[in-house]
Amino acid sequence: MLNRFPYRYKILWFLSWKTQDIVFLYLEVTNVKKEVIQRSVKMRCPYCSHAESKVMDKRDSPDSSSIKRRRECLKCSKRFTTYENFQISLSVIKKDGSKQEFDREKILLGMRKACEKRPISDEMLAGMVDDIESDILNKGKKEIPARSIGDIVMKKLKKTDDVAYLRFASVYKEFNDPKSFEEELGKLKK
């Protein structure tokens, strides 16, 4: 009898030997979850839309944030590449109180504008955005104020380039007059 059931069932049966009806319900839920997982994992071939493929090669990105898989369709034998990225469910609370989904591209765009015509490469910017995203995720919150993100960006830019920092600060802190620039420049000199 025990050979027909998976190892997980043996453990559940051992842990709850008095309440076998609960085990039965748990196994039904587990089977449903397995079906959902199996359906979502199948990748359709972009050439013939066949659902069956085999993985030929799998590589992690250097920072382990995504997985690249080289696949071969079992019907037409053509090869294609899929990328698996982690999806972040993080809301940003804006100044007006509205919520927006976190978008790393907005951070990258703002930093790119601040670093325009400065000796900062795109690779360096991407690395800084990765660090900022890691800092935000390490806080372990589902919602984060936009102000906190701006502060983290400013700290990164301050360490990297003074001019880029001042450009970003002028927009972020909404400088209205030259005196605001002077005050921020005075803080930067210290």
C-alpha cells in the first residue's frame, strides 16, 4: 500500500495518523497545485506553438537574478531561448498618496538623465540600479515611499559623481532658486 503513494504522503501519514481525513484533503489540494504548476511551466514553441520542449542548456546570470534556458521543440526540432526573471511585487507610495508598481526602469531613466555627458558607463549605471533594487528588497516591505527610493538613489550618486548628484538633487528636491543649489553644494563640499 505504501509503495503506491509518494514519499510526501508517507510523511504526512506518519505525522497525522489520527486524522486521515485531513491528510486526504491535503493530498487533493496538493494534486491541484501540481497541475497548475505543470501547466504554467510548459513553454510554447514560437515557431509551431507546440507545448512540449526539452531544455538543452541552462545558465544563471552572473548576479543570479535570472535564468537563461536554451530549448528545443519536440515537434519541429527548432531551438529557442527563454529567460526567467524574478518578479517583484512591490508598491511605491508617491507624494500624493497614490500607489504605483515598482519599476526599475524609472530609476534607470532618472539616473541616466542625471549622468548625461558624465564619465559613467551604462554598465556602471545598471550595476548601481541593481544595488538600489537590492537595498529596497532587503528592507522586506511590500510598500515603500518614493522618498526612500530617492534617498537611496541620491546616496549612490553622491558616492559616484558630484555633478550627477547635483543634477538629480535639483529635480528630486525641487530646487526653485540658485540659493538651493548653493546650499546643496555647501553640503557636498563638507
